[in-house]
Amino acid sequence: MTLALDGLTILAVCAGAFFFLAGTVGLLRFPDPLSRLHALTKADNLGLGLIVLGLLFQAGGLLAALKLIGVWLLALLAGASISQLIARTARPGGPPA
Amino acid sequence: MPYSATAGGFLLVLAIVLPVAGVLIALLFGRRYAERIALAVMPFGLAVAIAIAVAVSNTRQVLQYVIGGWQPPLGVALRADGLSAAMMVTAALLIPAIGLYARPQFSQPPGTERRAPLVFWILLLAVWAALNAVFLGADLFNLFVALELLTFAAVPLVCLDGRAETLAAALRYLLFALLGSALYLLGAVLLYGAYGTLDIALLSARVRPEPAAWAALSLMTVGLLAKAALYPLHLWLPPAHAGAPAPASAVLSGLVVKAPFFLVVRLWFDVMPRLPDRAAAQVLGVLAAVAILFGSLLALRQVRLKLLIAYSTVAQIGYLFLIFPLAGGARVGHPWITSAWTGGVLQAISHAFAKAAMFMAAGLIYEALGHDRIAGLAGVGKALPITVFAFGLGGMSLMGLPPSGGFVAKAMLLTAAVADGQWWWAVVVLAGGVLAGGYVFLVLARALADPSEPLALLAYISRTRQAVVLVLALFAVLLGFVPLRPWELLLIGRPDAAAMAFR
Amino acid sequence: MSAATLYGLSAAVLVGVGLFGLIVHPHPLRKILSFNLIGGGVFLLLGVVARRGAAAGFGGDPVPQALVITGIVVAFAATALAVMLLLRLSQETGRSTLASDE
Amino acid sequence: MVFDIGLAVLVLGVAVWTTAARDAFAAVVGFVAYGLLLALVWVRIAAPDVALTEAAIGGGVTGVLLLGAGTRLRAIEATAPAGEKPGSGLQLAAGMLCVFVTGGLAAIVLLLPEPAPTLAPLAAAHLAGTGLDNPVTAVLMAYRAIDTLLETVVLALALIGIWSLAPDGVWGGLPGPRHHIDSDGVLTFLVQLLAPVGILVGIHIFWIGSVAPGGEFQGATILAAMWLLAMMAGLVEAPPVSRRWLRLVLVIGPLTFLAIGLAGFGMSGAFLAYPEAYAKLLILTIEVPVTLSIAATLALLVAGPPERAQQR
């Protein structure tokens, strides 16, 4: 049982790490702010989500699991809002007055 | 070696707590209450300082207090020896005088609250709290917090008028002070890492001559020199001290720069008395000598009175640091160690009174004339005779003319230098006195000259304020009537004479 | 080499890097940043001292750890005062250098 | 160990980058990353209390402060030439000095005594007398309470210093520039969702400080951050600095600290001593107002001096 859980953890965390890597490559390679942002949000949301999923299998109890999910939700919220703000500033027309 | 609580130890707590409470309550009520609270705290603060000095002098023992009953090294102690008591009384006499002087300048109109008066009164109390915490601290980290308290109280005083030049001066002062704090803390960290305590008494028993102790001493000394503005780390001082309002300049030049000097003394004589050798002491002596000559020469070249006084502070700080080659260069048991020691400390005290009086006199002249250009001072001697007389008395102490505190201080430094065969310091002391005579007479000659056209005073200068300045200058002179021998008070709590000598 | 020693050496480098920045950068904001780099190094060294003193079931000596907390808060207050002084100065002069003295 | 080496290299790399970056704004961004990485280092050297402080202050509010300052300076400086860097001779000398300092410190680190001197056993032995389980909180609130008391005063003084920079005409007015409510409502949405959670987390971290990593400084910083966020979103205004209630909030912490400290003279015969039976209760009574005062002070330190006259 623990072996299976460990396996799932490794799988999910590796997948998450892959998305982070891909996102980082995108951030460095894409030409303009908007597409960079596009790459970054994928890394943030999906990568972190998969890592949290993987860690859930290792969580000691319900409280720990809820904390992990809370971390993910907060990161999602912050990431989405900040991306909005950056995108608005970076839009060709500049920020709306 | 556990600290034992001594009778009267609670006075040490009061000395810090009183002005701190004043700061907080003054901020809470604001408006005209800030001034009233500050003035109400002053007599109590003075009484506490005198009580501490009396207790130390009567019992001939160090006053101690263990805060919260937690013994060092886990806890923190406060400690007042003769040196602390003398410095505390100096501060407690100067601050009320500065407060009285500043009243017309920093009074609040009824019913409203203006910025500069509120900030001035709060920070005046804060400087006092910080100074007492520095003079009483017995723990290196507690002293770090006290130093930061002092920095945060002193820096905004520089730019109270909000002009661009004073803002720049304040920022530069802050950057120097922060670098100094960082280096000081780094040294304290090394000491804790090597010896597991920050308590001064425990450290003095544990410190051995090894790289960690040497590095700590060097880092902390350099950091404190940046705060004390010893050459070549003096660049921030003249614009800051000259740009501040006169009462603030008096606090900064008279008292604030003495705190880091006091801590260097603590480090060299109390924390690591056996560590520094003669070569290290000579290095400090060379810096002191350059400061005396260079500061005095620059003071001679100034066209503005307040800048002249500020450069003179750079020079007078130099005299303080002669204590290191002189009190450290002697062999065990020689009487001139204590002579140099007393001379150095007396220089700190008499310079505090003299320099405060001179800055405050310059402030009155500025208010009366609307400028402080030395070339335009003609006629001031007739218009403000008391002020100019007070300035002259302060200058007498800087020159080291008898009778004055500066004379006794410099005579003792001279005696120690000659008796120990270190004649070159004696030459520096004498040359500095001649140069000081030059810049003081430069000002007095102008002030006493007849004006080419009648002098129009912009403002009425009250007798009270002139009298306050005169009293401070007289204090500097009166110190000259103490007998020309080591003060017993200043030697209370010194480790035995053998420990006072460096290797 | 233990992790504590590794971080101790890193702290030494941080102090050096910060000191360099403080000396060579003419811009006050960069000087303030450099001061904070030095601060980070000093605090880290204190943390290393704490870690080396792990005993009595604690992962580190709690006394230096508490000193670091005090130090970080004080350093923040200093940074805030310096930054606000700089902003005010640049509003007054339209630039933000310390050049131009008498 | 591999992780530690990687982390150390990263921290040093970011520090060098912060110093070397051409653009001041880029340096600021580097510094924020430096603060966050340092927080990780603190976890690695078993100092979770410090890690929380570093993350909240070093990576959090310092970042807000410096980024805000960088932006405003950039707007002012666009028209003015930057200062000159010193010549290469001076740079070389500075570099040599710094290499010397680093080398000396490194040597001392390697020479530190083994076993290391420590106060941990003493701190543990007296822990029962404080009623606390977290030794770091015991140091801050009991063994070295005088430092913490003076530190709260340092914070208050820093705020007075910043307020003293206000132009005379606007004294008593509102701190900092005006922040408009965001037209798309993104920031508003974020704050409305995040602030309640943040406040809860802040209180939790403060509350848990007596038994676990956390405490008044960390909790207060999170509370301050939430207030700042709401200010920046334009949802709340920073209060005018002349308000009596604001002054009360700023000084209530240190004043309570002082009052209970003085009461110690009567209760246990020493300043800042707590009778053992009530130690925890008294410490908590100090910590609640101190947290409030620190939170308000930290937020207003970032908000800056009054810049706008009070509306009448």
C-alpha cells in the first residue's frame, strides 16, 4: 500500500516538475510578455497542482492535506490575479486609463 | 560570576524607562502635550542621573541590575560604573538646557499640531533614552539595539527643516550609521560564536587573543568609528551637524557622537582589556591626530559659522581617541594611565558643554541676523553680548585655555604623553589648541568689530535663551576648576590598574 | 563539511559582496540594497552559530535565533527610513544622488 | 547536502546579480528573490521561527517597500542622469578589501570552537518558568525581553522619522500616494478573497508562537501585509497621521509592555519579571497589543510620510 502511494507521489511530483521546467523554458525563450505569461501560468497552476497532488499521498492527516490544498488554492488565486495585472500593463495599448 | 543586584539598581531601569515612556505618551497625545511631557520628564530624568552618580560615588561600587531576574548569559544586565554615571549626568544636564532653549523655536500653536515641534520633542526624549541605554548596557546585543535607537532618534533631527541639502545630509548620515551597525553586529556575532555569551563581564573573562576576538574587535571598532565620525569616516558629519536646527545640532555634536566613542572605550578597556596591543592603539592615535589637525584646518577655511563649529567637532572627536595610545601605551601601574583616562573622559564631557553652547549661540546669531556668514558678523558682539561671550567661553574650552574643562582635559593628555615619552601626541595636542584658537578668534574678531552700517536684527532674542547658552558655557569653564588630578568617580568600576594597561 | 559550515562560508561571501556594492554603487537605492545584503550575511552567520549550538533537544541555540528576529525587524525599519528619505530627497531635487555638497 | 550546496550557490548567485545588475529596478527584483531563498536557508539550519520572519519581512514587506520605491524613483529619474560609478582603481581597491573581509570571516567560520558554546541547555532549563514551549519566544518575551521592548520603540521611532519627512502643509494628512480602485476589479477580487484568509493566518501564526514556530513579529507582518494590500487595491485609505485612535494603536503595545514590566517590580521584585504562575498569561497580555502595534507600524512604515492634506 505505502509502496503504491509512494509510486503515485513520485509520478505526480515528476510530472509537476516537468511542467515547471517547461514553463521556465517558455519564460526564457518566448519573445513577448504575453506569451511568456502564457507559459508561466501553465507551470504555476498545473505544475504546483501536480506536486500538491503527489504530496497529498504523503500527508499525515486530514488537516495536513487541507493545508496543502489551501496552499495550492492561494497560489492559484495569487497567480491568476497577478497575471491579469501584468497582462493589462503589457497589452500593446498599455493599461486602460 | 553571577551579577548580584545592588541597592539602587532600579534607578538604572528608571533612567531608561522614564524617557521611553515620555516618547510613547508624547506620541499618543501629540499637539502641545508633546512639549509639556518632554519638559515634565526632564527634572525626573536629571534626578535619576544624579541619584545614580551619588550612589556610585558613595558606595564606590558599580551599580548593577539583572533585568527580569534572568542572570546573564541567558538574560541581560544593566551596569553603571563611574564613567557611565559621569556621562549620564552630562546628558541629563544638557538635555533640559537644550529643551529650555528650544521652547520658543519649537512651540506648538494652540489647537493644532505642526510637524517639526512634535517630532523635535519626541526625538529629544528618544535621544536621551538611547544615550542612557548605551551608557548602562552590559550586553553587546542590548547595546546594538540601543545604538539603533540612537540612530533612529538622531537622523530625523538632521532634516527637520525638510530642505534638499539637509535631506541629503540625513540620508548620508543614515547610510554611514547603518554600515556601522552592521559591522558592530558582525563583531558581536563572532564573539557569541566563539565564547557563547554577549555579556561584557563574562566576555572579559573568556576572551583570548585569537583570530575571532581580533576580527570582532576590528569590525566593531571600525563600525563605531563610522558612527563617531573619526577621520577618515567623518565625511557625513559637517553637513549633518551644520544643517540641523541649532538645538538639534547641540544634541548631535554634544552628546550623540559621544555614544559610539563610549562603546569603543567599553570594548577596548572592559570587553577585551588584554587584547589590543600597542600597535593597534597607535593606529587609533594616528587617526585621532589626523582628525585634530585636518578638522581644525578645515574649520579655519569655513565661511559659515555652523559649518566652522561642525568641523571643529571633527577635530575635537580626535582628542577623545588619544585616550587609546595614552592610556594603553603605559606600563603597568604608572600613574599617567589614569591621567590620560581622566583627560579623555573629561574632554568628552567638557566638549559636550562647550560645543552645545557654541551651536546654540550660533543658532541665536542666525535667528537675529537671518544668516550665519562669518564675514557678516560685525556688530553682533554689541547686539548680543551675552551670546557672543558664551561662544567665546566655549571656544576657550576648545582651545584648552585655563581655566576651562578643555584645559584640564588637554593638560592631562599632555602630561600623560610627555610622561610616557610619547611626545608626538603632545605636539598634536598643542598644535590643535593653536588652530582652535585661530578659528575661535576669527569668529570673535568679526563679531566684536564695528559694523560698516548699523545692524538690523530680524528677531528679538530673549534673555532666557541667551542665559541658557551662557550657563552651558560656564559649565564647560567650571570643569576647569576641578583639581588637576585623576577623578576618583571616573575610576570606580575600572578593572585594577594592571588590567587597564594593554599588553 | 557540514551544512552549517557551508552556510557560514556563504555568509562570509554575502558580507563581502554587500560591502563591495555599498562602496562602489553611487546610487543610494543600490547602497540600501547592499546594506541589506550585508545584513542577510550577518544574520545568516548568527543562524549558523545558532545551528552549531544545537543542544537540549533544540535544533539550534534559541538565543541567537531570537536575536536574528530582532535584527531582521530593526533592519527593515532602517530600510524603510532610508528609502523614504531617498524618495523625499528625489522629490525635492528631481534626482536621487548624493552628489553636490558644499 | 546536495540540496544545501545548490541552495547556497543560488543565494550567492542572486546576491552577486543584485549587486551587478545595471538597472536599479532589476536589482530590487533580485533582492526580493534573495529574501525568499534566505527563508529556505533558515529552514535548512533548523530555525523555522526565523524562516517565517525572513519570508514575511525579507521577502514580503521589504519587497513591497523596495518595488514601490523603485517604481517611483524610475518615474523621477527618467529625466536625470544617473551618478557616476567610481573609477576602476577604486573598484579594484574595494574588491580587494571585500575579498580580504570575506577571507577573514571564512577563516574564522572554519576555526569556530568545537563543541560550539551554546545557551540552549540554559534556555531549556528555565523554559518552565516562562510557561512557554517555544524557546525562541521565551528568549524574546522573557530572558531578553528588554531587547524586544526597546525594539518596539525603535519601530515607533522609525515611523516618527518617516512621518517627519512630510511637507509642512500636509502634516496630519494621509500617508502615501492615492491608490485608485482597480477598474477591472481583479485586485479588488484578490484582496477580498485573500485578506480574510491572510488575517486568519496572521492571527494563527501569532497565537501558535508560544508552543510552535511563530510569534508576534511574524503574525504582525502578515497582518500588516494584508492591510497594505487593501490600501494598494484602493479599498481602504491609510488613516490620517493625526488621528488619536491611530496613535493609540501605535503605542498601546510598547506601553502595555512597559506597564507590565514595571508591575514586575511589585509582583516578582524585578523589572520585566513574571511570577511563575501567571507568566504565560502576562506574556500573552503583552503580546496581543504588541502584535497590533507592530502590524500597524510595519504597514505605515511602507505607506510612507503624509503626502495629501486631510479632507475636511
